[in-house]
Amino acid sequence: MLVLPLFSGSCKNYPEYMSQVLTNTSPGLSNAWHPVLHVSDLGNEPVRVELLGEPWVVTRLNGDITAFLDKCPHRNARLSEGKVVNNSLQCPYHGWEFDGTGRCGFIPALGKDATIPPTAHLQARHVQVMYDHIWICVGTPACDILDVPEWTDSSLAHVWMPAVDLKASAAQFMDNFLDFGHFPFVHAGTFGSGEDEHIVDYEVQRSDNGYGFRVDYPHTIENNEDPLVKTGEHPLVQPRNMTYVYGAPFTTILRLELPLTGVVNAILTFVQPINDNHSRLYTVMLRNDCPTPELAQEAIDYEFAVLQEDIKIIDYLYDHKIPLEAGQAHTRADKNTIEFRRIMTKLLLTAKG
Ligand code: FES
Ligand SMILES: [Fe+2]
């Protein structure tokens, strides 16, 4: 087997690259967007979420969604235990009030016209709603959230999977999701048994912003979801066009098209790096073959069986780190996950600048 050094010839571009290890709390991840909550789970009360090993409080203030570190600058109380008063977030401990920009506008113990010390304010973090979820960037965004045209394609139904908690890093899940050399082994119980073990050479096309890529990989699978296989009208092994579009740090859409049946299933997945040992996975299937709730449930059950096969592997990896230096063997079949490591290296270096 040919074993390639990671990023052969490109290390010069990343002089600090040799010391990088990617975990859910790597500082460079602060400069990226992360999903933290389904938008319908935020009502009128503040909600505590965990991201990058830190607690954050998410609130609606004056119609806008805001995010702050869940730590009052006075005596470190959890702001998420407070409430919304006067369009401000009120700390539960001594009643300080913070507006949507993080400015502390009222300290009850000092009275109405008191001078507020500059250290009393909170730092507001970047917030946006995308794909029905609240995303936050606690630093300076290095790139946008991946744009997914399928999201607004009216021919595709949105079939959500339940959010899944993982005992692995977000990068380890993404690494698995992008990888297609594991299909015949890990997914032998679902779609993988008809897959070729041999990975034909393929291209990785970098995106213009340098924080994403696309891979097209036509191949064949056993299509157990096709009802015409049982009647003998279609063969079990069918051609499938597979396209991955990845955007940093942990968002990918995997578009699967089966020309024989006309089925399109675009699996959009994004991962929340919670802390060093946990992540949360959000998945929606954008499909043209699920017009009824029963068919949608069937699709969820099948995809969940596929996911369980992946979880059995990634929840039990050696540790929760991805070394970006020497320490993992790579082959030409791993081109896309090598590109993933290159992009993550670049993102991690934003913390040094
Ligand atoms: S700890 Fe928040 S107001 Fe005192
Ligand atoms: Fe898999």
C-alpha cells in the first residue's frame, strides 16, 4: 500500500502545522460558526448551551437572539438562571441588567443614575439562524456557514433526524462522514455490502474561500431502499452519483442521486463541538422520495441504522483528538479527509494571529 506523508510539499505554507492537534476545544475553533440549539427550543427565557468547552447563554432580547459567555462579570453567576426584564438579561444573583449588545445598563445596588464601571459589560458574540438552528461564533468568523442550495429546493422534503450525542470530537464525526473507504466494512449491514472496496482515484476541488471543497464520486451500491428490487424490475446493485460538499468547520452535504430510480437524497449534517469528550450531531435529509410521514419515518429509521454503524466505530476511537502532524497514515484514497485536515490546520492557525 502506498503511504503518503500528510500534505506532502505543502507544510512550508503552515510553519506551525507540526504542532497542531485538533480537539473540540482547539482555540482556532472560536473563529468559526457552530450550531448550538434548534431555534424552536429558544423561548422567552435564557437557555444555557455548551460549546468549545465553555457555557454560553442564548437569549431573545428586543427581538434579536444574543449570545454571551454564561458568566456574570460581577461574581460569576450563571446568567442563564436569570430572566428577561426591560428587554435586558437580568442576573439572578444581584440583578444587574444587560442589553442585547452586552452593555450593563442597571446595577440595582447603585441606583438609577450611577456610573457603570466599564468592567461590568458583557462581550456579545456573533449569532445567526441557519438551517433552523441558532449558530454562534465566539471569536471572529474566518468563513461563512456552508451555503446549501438543496435547502430551498422545493422538490426536496426536509426529513429531520433526532439530534444525536456523540462520545467523539466533532472533527472525528466529520472525518468519518467525509470518508467513503469504510462503506463496505462499517456498513455491511445496511448499504455497504455491494460496495467496491477499491477506491478509484478522484478529484478534490477546493472552494474559492479556501475553507471548503467538493468531491464527485460515481459508484455502485446495493439499493435496499428500492421497492422495485423485490419485484425484480430493478437490479439490487445500482449506479449512484455521490457528491460531498464540505464547509469548515463541521458542515457537509452529501448528495446521493440514483439515476435508475430518480431518487435524490441530500444529507445535510452539522456538528456542535460541546467539550473535549462530547459533540452533538444534527442531520436533515433533503429528499424527493418522502411525500408521506410514513415514508419519512422509514427513511429516518434506515438512516439511523446507518448512523449506528458509524457511531459504533467513532465513539470508541483511541482518543478524542486528531493529530494534524505525523501520527496517522494516509493513502491516496484519503484525499478528501487529508484536505479536511489541511483546512482545519488553516483554521487553527487563525488563533495564533
Ligand atoms: S453575580 Fe451577577 S449581578 Fe452579581
Ligand atoms: Fe459511515
